[in-house]
Amino acid sequence: MERFTRLEAFAAPLGLANVDTDQLIPARFMKRSRAEGYGQFLLHDLRFEADGSPKPGFVLSDPRHARAKVLVAGRNFGTGSSREAAVYALWDFGIRCVIAPSFGDIFASNAVKNGLLPAVMPESGVEALMEALPGVGYAVAVDLEACTVRCGDLALAFSVDPVRRLQLLNGWDDIDLTRRHLPEIAAFREARLAAQPWTMPRLGAAG
Amino acid sequence: MSAPRTLFDKLWDSHVITQREDGEALLWVDRHFVHEGSHHAFRKLDEKAAPLAEPGLTFGVADHYVPTRNRHVIGDKEVAGMVDRLSANAARHGFRLFGLDDPAQGIVHVVGPEQGLTLPGLLIVCGDSHTSTHGAFGAYAFGIGASEVAHVLMTQTLWQRKPKRMRVTVSGMLAPHITAKDLALHVIARIGANGAQGHALEYDGSAITALSMEGRLTLCNMSIEAGARCAMVGPDETTFAWVRGRPYAPSGADLDAAIESWRGLTTEPGSVFDREVAIEAAEVVPIVTWGVSPEDALPITGRVPMPDLADPARAAYLADALGYMGLEPGQKLSDVAIDRVFIGSCTNARLEDLRAAAAVLEGRKARVPGLVSPGSSLVKRQAEAEGLDRIFIAAGLDWAESGCSMCVGMNGDLVGAGERCASTTNRNFRGRQGQGARTHLMSPAMVAAAAVTGRLADVRDLPTREG
Ligand code: SF4
């Protein structure tokens, strides 16, 4: 997993609340393999007309935001379906950090597992950031050590779960971490099945 | 003396393998459900050349993409490939698959409880957000993403931080015709689509105890739409009666021992919750959604909201949502004409749901086309044995095979652009049922009422054979 420490990049002011994962990547695109890249499908139906041309008023249709690595959004970002493809679409588009007042729990977890920072910023902070962005050419600096976003003279604090912060800072992969606990896992399994044999499915794998 | 523990505390404690200093715990997973959409996770397994840790605790279901008509031929090559890949993974890794041709196939959250794979006290995960459904049995059940699915495949464990605890107490009794779906939408409208974010949600109170297992499943299913990490109802005699005799459930002395242990899965008096919400069941009325988030829900007797000029952000949201939905501010909800109906999904396609819809449709004609897709193939056969299929067909609706179908449209069962659908599903997100589709969520009986009137309608205005 890629580490996340500091990021100086352009931020796109999406602003919308309740951006669910069905919007982040509509279901019809999820049959494809990741190798083909998911970036073109990010927010597809908000971004494109039925004939495939960009929707004029939409923020990501603005050429200024084509290189954005940060997305600023309203509350409850990534709510809904557990599809990790929503994170793949953001990542493949180039987004490395989403700033919002709150996130869907599963989305936030998926994001961190892929090295993308879900930065929780109070509603007032997000509003201030949205207002300040045009004046600085949409450039921001995200610092995960300090948990701040700088935008011109403005320095705004964000929060992220401390464990997730460490994972992102170090680029840790859970599986490697878990493998160190294999003996404890085996012991737990044995004890559980001995004390509560009914937790095993009756018909077993052969069912 | 130790502090009194909640049901969730007990579920959590009994699955902790080890605790890290930073507060994350490694949890044991008792059941792992996978589906065709889990292909990203199996690819990760292959990349690490890792074996499947526990084939006996892993169960596959073909549901998200499967055709509901003419199943023997899958026209879409990509879909056929996904269903085949799931079968290949099941064969290679040696886990039980409820595949397309299996008589017990169905939607994963219907199959688990039906087969007795879902039990009280278990930790259950699946790469699907509505895994919260299984909490209806007093299980700790939650949806995970592909990276976590891969982690469970490889280790049968997950790292988690303990969620906060929240309780919704529903006292009194729900009125006739008021269902768990109405209650769920009532709760979401009250606390918001992120109102339970970061929380394990326990339902309690006389109205909850009175719910059937089907109703509890609907309620826990919809809890993810309030942002809850997981939801649960304490197991009781209703739960035990459901479990008894299910194929994978314990039996005989094992079942006695299990029930003995399940009786301990209660929230102890004096337990403290991080958040409490109290609801009077008598206040819950038939509810429909009008917007693009499940929190956009109102009594059917109400009107589409008017923008509040004092709150520009809210007014902008409303204008946007109503624009998408093709509705006028202040319009009476019962004046809204619909184009089609859908009865299906892991929320509301169990036997009780189909019976409720059929009770309204019996002897009547639907004014709009519609599709009925039972929650599982077993539900389908039972419904046919009861003659429910004939009621749906006589009313003019299509009776199809089981799968996720028009809940998410992955199999090609889509609502057309600009079309308005009264639906028993769980998400009215933009484009959820198809690009440009307009979804109104409601209970199965309310969908049936909408079908026979051709508009959003109050089921209480339509007499049924049960009164
Ligand atoms: S029926 Fe709908 S909500 Fe349920 S698992 Fe299938 S797609 Fe998800």
C-alpha cells in the first residue's frame, strides 16, 4: 500500500452531500476488471450526458479540476453500498484524499485500505475551504502528520481515526500484520469450537 | 463487580482474539458469505497465492447479477463470466455454493437465515452493506469491502475498532397495516441517513419483540441506510422457533445447548448506551420516500417538501432532488402517478412480504406493469404452493426467479430513465435502479396499493381480505 504523509495538490470543490457509492461508480461498470482502470467511471452519471459528452455545470467537467487529487464534499460521503470499486474509481481518477464532514463507515475503511485519506472536517471548515479555494487557484496542502489542510492563509484541522492515520502514514498492509497472530488465531478457533460446537455449520462444507 | 454489558458488548467480547494497544481488535469470523461481486477479493487471494483459510465457514451465493428470466442462458458475456468465476472459485477452494441451479439459491441475506447459517451469537460478514440484516438473530453482522473480504478469505479474521452503542426503543404496538419497513423509514427520517454512523444499533421495546423474524430482518436490513455499522435484535423464542429444523442449524442436544447459551444474549439492566432514541409505535404511519436518500421519507398522507428559504443549502438540495425525481414542491404524495412497481430484494421479498402484497392484489388488477422477484428460490416455491404467484400474475405482474434483480439492476432488470417505480427495496439513490430511474421506497403492501391505483397510495384506503 502507498504511504500518505503530505500532499500538495489541487482540490475540486464537489460540495454535494450524501454522495453515495452508487453515484461514485454506477453498478453497470463494476463487471470490468480493475486492470482496465475505473477513473473514467467516477461519478459517471453526474459527469456525463447520455451521449457521453461532459455535463457543462458539473465540477469535474471543468478542465481546472481534471488534475485534482483532493475532493471536498458535503456530509455522509460514500454512504451506501460496500463496493470498493467506489474507491478504485476515485483512486484511478487521481484522487488521494476526500475532505468531508462525515463518511459512510464502510467507505472510510475501504479508502484507507487503498491508501486514500478520508479526512473528517467540521461542516464550518468545509464551508470555509470551499469559499477559499477559488482565491488560491484551488491549491491545497494536506498534512497527515499534523492533521491540517492549508489553503492560502487558511489552516484547517481535520480528524481521522488514529489507527487509520498510522496505517496511512506507514503504508501498512493488514494481512502481514495479521499473520503475526496465526498461533493465537488457531488457539481461539480450537477453544471456540470446543466450547460452542454449534457455531460450526451442521452440514459442514460438503453440505 | 463489572459494569452491565449490552448485547453488543457480549457479541464483541466473545469474538476478540487479541487486542492491540491502539484499540483495534482482531475478531474471529463465524460465517463469511461471498457472491459474484466478490471477484476483486478472490483476485487478491490469487495474487498472494494464499489458500482459503476456512472453506467450511465460507458460503457462496449467486445473486447480484443472475438473470430472473430464462436463466439457463446468460446473454451478457461479462455477467456469465462472473457467475462462472464464482463457481470456479467455489470448486477450487472447496466451499459450498448456492449457485444458479441450486434449489436453495436466492439473495444472500435471505439464504443465510433460511438455511440456518445465520444464528444468534455469530459474527457474520459479507462484501455487501446489507449484511446488517443478519443481526435480526442477535448476531454481529456487517458489510465489508473487497480488501476486507480478501483478509477474511485468508485469515477468517478482521481487525475492527469497537463501534459506539446506540439503542432505539420502540414502545407500544404498531397499528394494523404498519410494517417493519414503515418503522425503518420512520427511524431513518428521524435520525438521518448518517444518524447511526459509527454505531452498533440495538432495537428494543414491545413493538420490536412483537415483530416476526421477517420483520426484524427488514428492520436490521434498512439500518445501514441510517449509517449504522450493524444492527441487532436480542434473540428470543421467535428467533429459536425460526432456527429449529433449518438445514445448517444445530439440532438435538447441540441445539439445546445453543439455545441455553443464546438466552444469555441480552442487554443487562443498567447498561449504558452512547446514544438512545425512543419511538412510540403508535406514531408510525405508512411511509414513502420522495427524494434520493432514504432519509427523504414522509407519511403517505403528506406533501412533497417546500424549500425553506432560510436554509439555502437545504433549499438547493431540495431543488436538486425534486428535479431528479420530477416532483413539484408541495405536491400531495398520493397524487404522484407511477410507471411501474417492483416487489423484491433482501429487504422485502420473504414469504410474509409476498403474502402482504398478494393480500392487497387479490381480485384486483395492476394499472402499471411490475415485477415480483422472490427473495429466494425456496420462497418462490412456497409462494407457488400457496397460490400467491397466481394472484400476482392475475393482477398483471411478472412472476420471476430469485435474485437481486431490479434492486440494483446489475442483471439487466432496470427501471427506464425518467420512469417512476414504487419499490420494496432499500435505496432510492439516483440511478440505483437504472440510469435516470426514480425510486420510491415503501412496504410490500404499499407497493401493491400503488400498483392497483397507479399512483402512490395509502394501503389503509384499500380493504383487503384480512380487513
Ligand atoms: S437485493 Fe439489493 S440490497 Fe440486497 S443484496 Fe441484492 S443488491 Fe444488495
